[in-house]
Amino acid sequence: MDWPHDPDGEDGSEGRRKYGHAVLAKKIDEAEDFPLSREEYVAEYGDDPVRLDYERVVSVADIFEHVEESEFEDFVAFHKAVGRAMREHGLWFYEGAEKFVDSEA
């Protein structure tokens, strides 16, 4: 896929230093963006690449098609919803994550 910018460049994963969830979170200004609409977030960033691991890059829209919530009241709610969707749909690379989170939360 042709990305609007390099997933490993400064607009993407910052030279491969940030992956997955961190790339999504850095697009948000915690002080100004909440409540945050899923629809508006995807409209603005949907085509942006997100590196999941050393092999896979997907779009923001690919991740958010699995996020059920339509709005996030704060940064914590955003993190929980996105993290849950990523884990449940094989988009979370961190090995052992299931030992630290309750996917029912």
C-alpha cells in the first residue's frame, strides 16, 4: 500500500521507536481533544500507517474497524477501547499481554 507518509519516519513511528498503540496515542492532545469522536479521529488519521511489529504495518482505519465505542470521554477510555480491540483482533504484538490485562474490562 502507498502510505501518505513513511510509517518509520517522523510522521509515523518516529524511526521505528514507536509501534502500535503508541503511534495512535501520540496523535491526541490529551488537554484539548476530549471528548473524542471515533468517526472524527478516523476521518483525520484513517489512512495513516501504524507499525504493529517489525513485519506488519496497517492503517489507523484497519485498527478502528474493531473499536466498538463511538466516543471516548478521556485518554484512559481511549486507551482501554483501542487496546482491547487490538488484543482481541490480533493487532497487539506484545507477547504476554494477556497476563497483565483483563480483556473483559
